[in-house]
Amino acid sequence: MNILTPVLELVGSLGLLLYGMKLMSDGVQKSAGEKLQRTLSVVTSNKFVAILTGMLITMIIQSSGATTVMVVTFVNAGLISLAQSAGVIFGANIGTTITAWIVSIFGFNFKISAFAVPVVGLGYFLSIFKKRKYQNIGEAIMGFGLLFLGLSGLSSVFTPDQLGWMLNIKGTGASAIILGFLIGIVVTALLHSSSAFSAIVITMAYNGLISWELAAAMTLGSNVGSTVDSIMASMGTSANGRRAALIHVMFNLFGTIVVLCFLKPFLELVMFITPGQENSNIAIRISMLHTVFNIITTVVMTPLSGKLVKIAEFLIKDDPSEKKKVFKLEFIEHSGKENVATYIIQAEKAIADMTDVVTDMFDKIQIGVTKRNSSYVEKYAQEMADAEDYVDQMHEQITHFLVKCQGLQITEKQLNHISCMIQIVDELENMSDNCYTSIMLIIRSIEKKMEFKTEDMERLLPYIELVRQFLQFIRININKQLTQEKLELAAELENGIDAFRKDLKKVARKRLEGGADVKAELLYIDMVRRIENIGDNCFSISESLTNG
């Protein structure tokens, strides 16, 4: 029992620490995660802004793993470029050191349980409120308290009297440093948290179970082990998604190897920054080491980020499916760390891309009306067939993706938004069908050598232009919630299109009564109707954007 008791205490304390960190991170992500993720999805190409963004988001959500998983997801979805992802990843490595500072400053200066237990109680009572906002904040506070309760347990069990016989690793020299480095990699990979491992290392060093050099080696190893989340998140993603994960691995591995080669001067630098003897104030010193390492690595690697991108592109080739215009939007689980907002942002990007494809198809109608010749058939017949097939793929996969999202733990607002997105995707697919049919009607009229008067075709141009304006309105406002004023503008465009269609049909019927070619006039009327249907699709999307 003398051996079993401390081991069980270790397992329980570690469980409390990990669960507290997860609860705190999840609570913050649920309460502010969507805003943070949308900020990340529109990060600028400025490297320093990207680094600052990655650092701040990681400091807030207390998880570099969650940030890098978001980065891989957004690169895979095309929301941010590979070059932008590098800066965010660099910043995330700096931001993750905040947990070590919290532990070193608050964890050993007074009795933790004196404030941890009341904090857990406060968090719990907030979490049982009906309002989700308070529930999420309560979860974060409760997680914060549990983290320190776990840390208190670790502090009491990581002593020479309790587990000294098993964990007392005080070796020196190259072999001890390599051992500590490997332990850091393996344990961090198993825990999926460099922050949690840093807390363990700080506690062990504070209680004298490991030396300063060994603690440094373990901390450096944890930086490599922390890449496991981005590697797992990149599985099954596009080439760029896998490249983003590779950049994360290269950044952490390169910096760690360089520092290990110059470990003694590096440790002397850290000791100079934090005055005192080698083992005095060890908790602050380990936190300083973690921060200084990531700052130096970021400063050195930022000018080389372009080279890292090129190396990643060289090592990971483009997927053949990406070159063949095959649309892929796979629902990839991320170890339960991701908020549903990440998936919603992915779907919104895919819908914006789908709108672009449909808009491009519509532009070909206008070209066909003005240039009815054989070159139009040669240039656009197969291209539009491929575009129509691509939109069908988008429709199927985006819808499947959104249905999967509905099965997650989501708010009523998110459920409504997802339902509206499914309706929008349906309308975009119907719109592509109408565009393709209109283009095929133009091609048939060319192949059958149907004759139309110049003024009859010219009458179509302002009609098409009105529908094009409506489509551009949708393209600009896609994924935005329309105001009542904008919905009224959409209704005006729809009414204008309907009135135009009636006039065109009336003129076509008069031509039929006057003895015009029946096949040509019926085709003309069919094309007018198809174009008007595109306007109907636009108005339906406008209504969905208002409701969503």
C-alpha cells in the first residue's frame, strides 16, 4: 500500500490537472471561440500580425494544440494561405508558455487549495445557469480551479518521500539530457498538452526530483511532442493541410535541435535573465526558458518562413484529385478539441466558392447571347459541363458536411444557421442547373443554325444584366445576415426581373403569331424562363440570409 497509494494519487492528480485544462480551454472556446476563430480565418498576410494573432488566441484558449489544429483546418479549407499559417504557428508556440507562467507564479507561493476549492464551487454554480454564456464561463472558471487542485496533488506526491524512488532522475551529461528530451517528446505526445507537461516538469523540479539541466531537456522535448495534434489533424486533409502540419513540426524540431547543440550557453542566458543560483527560483526559471526558447526560435525562423513553405511544398506534392477539379470537403474529427464554429467557417468558405463557380457559369450566358458562333461551342461546351459536375459535387459534399455538423453539440442559433446554409446550397445547385440549361439552349441554337433578329437578342442583354446584378448582390453578401433594408432591395430586383420576363414573353408570342420560326421562339421563351428562375433562386437565398 505504501507504493500503491502515491501512484494512485499521482494518477488522480494528473487526471485533475488534464481535465481542468481541458475544461478551461473548452469553456473559453465555447464562450469566445467563434469570434477568435473568425479572427484567425481572416488573418492578414503580414507576418507579424499573424504571429501576434496566433500568440493571443493561444494565450486566451490555453492550448497551442487547439490553435494549430484550427490552422491546419483553415489551410485545408483555403481560408488562409500556407505562408499565413506559418506566422500563426510561430505565435502559438509563444502563447502556449502562458500556462507555465501561471503555474510558476501562483502554484507555489501559497496554499493552492485555499483559493482553488472556492473557484471550483463558483465555476460549478455558474455552469448550472440556463444561459449558455454563463455555463461556458462557469466551465472555464471550474477548469481553472481543477487545474490548481491537480497541481496541488502533484506537488504533494512529487516528493522524495512519496515517489522519489521512481522519479528521482538526477543524472547529468549528454545521456541524461537525451533521456530527458525523449521523455518530453513521448509524455507530451501521450498527454496531447505541452502546457500540462510543463506544469509537471515545474512541479518535479521545484520538489528537487529532477535537475535544472534535465528540466530544460524535458521542456525542449515537449515542444516536439506538442506537434502530435497538428499531425493528427492533417490526416486525410489536402496537400496544403499536411504542409501546414509539417511546417509546425519543422519549426519546433529545428529550434529544439539548434538549442540542444548549444544547450550550455542557452541555459547560461536563461540564468542571466533570471538571477539566482542554479536551482533557486527554479519554477520561474523553467517558465523563462520555455518563453525565451520560443521567442528566439520565432525571431530566427520568421525571415526563413518562406523557405519552410517551399520545403513543405517540395516534400509534400499536390494531390492528383486537386488537379482534376474534384471537390473534397471531409468532416474530420479533431480529438474533441474543436468548437463547431470551425466547421461552420469551413462550410461558409465552401459556399462562397460555390457561389463563385455559379457566377462564372452565369457570365457565360451573357457571352453566348452576344457571340453566337461555333467558337463559343468549342470553348464552353465541355468547360460548362465540367463546371456543372463540380457544382453537383459541392452540393453533395457541403450538404453531407452540414448534416454532420447538426449532429454536434450546437446552440439553437448555430442549428438555425446550418439549416439556412443547407437551403442556400440547394438554391445554388438549382441555379447552376438553370445556368447550364441556358448555355445548352444557346449551343443548340448555334448548332441548329437558328436565326434570331439582332434586336431580339439585344432585348435579352438588359434582362441578363439585371439578373447578373442580383447574382453579384448575392455573391457580395453570401454568409452575411441581410438587414431588412437589403431584403427589400432584393425584392425590388426580383420584381424587376419578373416584369422584364413578362415583356419578353409577350414580344415572343407576338412573333409566333406573326409566323416566326416556332422552334426558335420556343427556345427563346425557354431561355427567358430559365434566366428568370436564376432570379428566383437569388431571392430565395436572400430570404435564407435574412433568417440565418
